[in-house]
Amino acid sequence: MNKSVRVIVIGGGITGATVAANLSVQGQQVSLLEKQTVGGNGATKYSGALFRLFDPDPEIARLTRNSVELMETSRVGEVFAQSLRRCGILYACEKTQLNDDAISRCIAQHSDALYALERVSPQAACELSNGCYPSDNVRTLLYEPKGGVGDIRKTARDMAHLIRSYGNLVLENAHINAISSTASGVTVRCGSYVLEADYLVLAAGAWSRQLADELPIDTRSIPLASLRARRESPIPIIDTETGTHVIPLQGGYYQAGSKIRASAVDPESLRYDTGLIVPDILGRLKGSGLEHTAADVVTVLEGFDSYTADGRPVVDFIDVHKRCVAATGFCGIGYKVALAVAERVKYMLLSEEMAWNSPFSDSRHLFAAARFDAPETVQ
């Protein structure tokens, strides 16, 4: 059966662009709508785009492993991989039995020739990071040689090029007023103009609640700073014990994160206090063995993302007619799971149309909006 399905995707960040591209290569009629520019807005605008497989949540690790495999087996994954710099990534966490067990399970389940996960010593971590990770730090250390950091904004733009190459629409500066669904399809209102389709994917990140106001998400700030590096690491470093990370920016600079979080219903309502953020970042870096002063801080970035209460995204139908899928609430990890989420959305929309058997049927409840007892939202 080769029926072409019309799909509107709202949101041109990494998730929406990847979803739209994945549907396009399946021969579907796709329209990607973005309120500003593809890859230049929302969480994607500020994301450091770290790619690591390990996650304390085993379901997020499984999603990421699926993304790793899709980079080897799918057209969209091939495009995605072109912007991922696989320089390796170092993960450091407090040395506890709980952390040790979680890492051991992840290695046992996912480490192989395609994607290795390796415990390393503090001395090895010091050498891998060009001395940025101190050899006297006592942490549980995990190294992922094929992890790294991506150019997330380029990836989103590359997805837009792929969408257009299949003759599909990418519409930027599109301001969506309302969405609705019936048993036969969906309607999207852009000012006085109305678009219709068979299905809709709402991937507008922290703005998703403006169109579906009972989604179980909120907006949280993710403050970041760019600093002049006194010693440059060739690999990203995540230190969960001190709550920061280091992402090499090349040219003697890197990006680091703060754990100060503000919450709001949308990005416009967030407030950032540089007077608190800068000392917080410097203090966390010091705890990781990296000494800085405020004079080393070049810029403070007002990053943010949509969050859920349990740290897992919502990838689910949100209307009674099963015409509208939400893909949101990525809690700062949207980049590494974008391919896996796009594949899930593909099966959600097309399994019945194409008479496919979905490989994700037994795990859909893990990312359902109903896990928070949220009522269905789009009528």
C-alpha cells in the first residue's frame, strides 16, 4: 500500500526538522512550519548538542542507542551524522554503588563494536582531556569514544534541505494561531490562512503549551557561558557531581553550564540573573578542577528547554481522534534522541496507513502524556 499522507509539523528545531525529514523520505506530503528560522530558535538555538549514550534513565539510553543505529541505517541518520563530531566524550559522576550499577548495566546492554562504552581511570581521563580533568578527582568515569558534540543548528538546516529536496514545504516565520482536529484530519490556522492535513506533529518545544495548553510540560532555563580556556580539552566533559559540563568551542574557548534553573509557562516569562549565573558556573568549574575568574567569561547564553516531571519526553497522541502527536518535553536531551523520536513518530502516524507492524508498541506508554494523568487537549 503506497498511500501518501499529508502531515504538518510545527517547530523547526532539531526534533521537528528531523521528524519532518524522516516522513519526507518515506514519500509523505510534509509541511514544516517554524515561527522564526529553522535551527535558529528555541532550545536548538542555544544547545551545546552533546551526544552520549549513557543516561541514568535506561529508557533514554535505549532511545539514544536507537539513534546510534539509525545513523548507520537510514537516510536521515546519514545526514544527521555528518554534523556530529565524534571526538569522544567523558562522563564523570559521584562514586556510588547506584551509579556504578547503572553504568555497568548500560555497558552490558549497549556497548559493542558499533558504539563502545569504557570505564577509564582518573589518569586516563586526564590524558584524554589534555589535563583538563584532574587526575586526583575521585569519580566514576565513563568514556564514549564515538560520542561527542554536534553542530545542531547545521543539522536542523540540513534536515530542511532534505525536506525541500523531496518537494515538500519548509515555511519559516509562520505564526500559528490555533490547531484543531476531527476524525478525518487536522486544521492549522496561520493568521487568516488555514492549512489542512491528515496528521499534525506538535514539536514546538517550550512553546508547545501555547497550542495545547494542558500538555504536562513547563519551561526551564538552562544558563550557559562561553569562557576563555586556560587549558583546552579536545573532548567534552560532563561532571554530574559538580553539575557542570565543558564543551570545546575551538580557538581556545569552551562552553560551560549552570544548574540555576528558573521555571515558567513559556520562554518569554523566564528571568536570568547574570549576577547569580556567572558565580555559579565558576564555582562548579572550580569543583571540577578548572579555575576561572569572571574576566574569563565572554558571554552568558539564556538557554532553555521544555521539561517534564520525570525527565522523559512526551511522544504521544494528544487528541481524541489520534490525529495530533506531541513530541516535546525533551529536558535538554533532544539532540541525542531526535532520530529515535522521529522513527517513533513515523510509526505512530503511518503504521495503520501503511499496514506496518510498529516495533515500539510495547513501550509507547513510557512516553505517553497520560502517565501524568493529563487530560487530552486538542478537540
